[in-house]
Amino acid sequence: RKEVEQDPGPFNVPEGATVAFNCTYSNSASQSFFWYRQDCRKEPKLLMSVYSSGNEDGRFTAQLNRASQYISLLIRDSKLSDSATYLCVVNALDSNYQLIWGAGTKLIIKP
Amino acid sequence: EAGVTQFPSHSVIEKGQTVTLRCDPISGHDNLYWYRRVMGKEIKFLLHFVKESKQDESGMPNNRFLAERTGGTYSTLKVQPAELEDSGVYFCASSQDWGGASYEQYFGPGTRLTVT
């Protein structure tokens, strides 16, 4: 079983729609949670950290459910520029805070 | 402010040859990380330097890989001898701090290594 699991997609979504990604993690001791964005043949970039109470940054909302070991990312009013791969990432003290990566979910926004 | 830089951007070598990848972190960042993404797989941690010391090298796949960070500035990752399964994209990242959620890692553009 993978440590961080994501639906690989691709998700094909019309511009302006709302899209949600989910991610599950296996280590119950995971401490910090992140969503990264990676454009094709580029480096990953931090999109947002995920806090226990949930957090929002503009059109992006992240939620964490520790009991179910589940993280979500919601994108509202999607733009063409949101097309990318979204990577779910966690770390834990018992693994020296190494970033443990999901394989990513590919999002394609269509005009 | 300059970001993380990596050299070369691409490298094609034959099995059995040696390749050295270089990473220059953001100035002032004590923490430097190496990652690898093999095609179709997730990004995997290789190792973490704090200044010139190896904080965590548990992700290094085998002793064909040698990472150094002399003087605590730039880092090199040498693969010797290279094998076919070493092909992938090698990312370097740096951060001011580490541990928990108190830091952001900034990634370089990666080195795409192809071993033929």
C-alpha cells in the first residue's frame, strides 16, 4: 500500500466549474500536510499547507480529517491556468519530517 | 532573489558512466534536500543536509549515490556507475528551517537524467 494515495485522474473539467481532489495517507503519526502544484516538466511548488481546522486561500480550500486520514482540496471557479498536477504531501516526526509524496492528480481545465 | 538552481538541466549518459549533478540553494538556506522522480512514480526523498552535515540520508537507494555539500553552500549528487533504473528527474530543494509545518521547501527546476 502506498503511503500517500491519490486518484491519478486526469480530471477534465470545464472552466468555471468546481473540482475536488482527495488524498489518503497511511501513517497515523503524520503531522503536517501540504498540497503542491506541478506544471508539466516543471518543479513542484507549494500551493498551500493544510491545517486541522481547514483553510482557504482565494478559490482554494483545503480540509483535513485526521480520524479518516484524509485530505481534500477544493478549487472553485476553475481557470484555464489551474491545469496542472496536484500533489498531496505529508510529513511525520517518526520519519524525520521527510516529505512523503502522492503520485499526483492531473487536472485539465477546458475552455 | 535567485531561486534554487540546478545543473545540468538534462544529462544523457551510458550505463556504467558517472554523472554529477549540482544544486545551488537559495542564499541563506541551511537546509538542502535531494529528491528523485522516476517516470510514472511519485517523488521520493533521497537525503537532507543541514549546512554541511547529512541530517537524513535514509532515502539514498544504494552506495552508487554520493551526495556532498562542502562548506554548506552548493551540493553535488554523484551517481557512479549509473544504471538504467537511475533514469528520472532529480530535484533539489532548500528551506530556511525544517521540521513540522514551519517551513516551505523551494524546489529547483530539476535535472532530467537518462541512462541508456
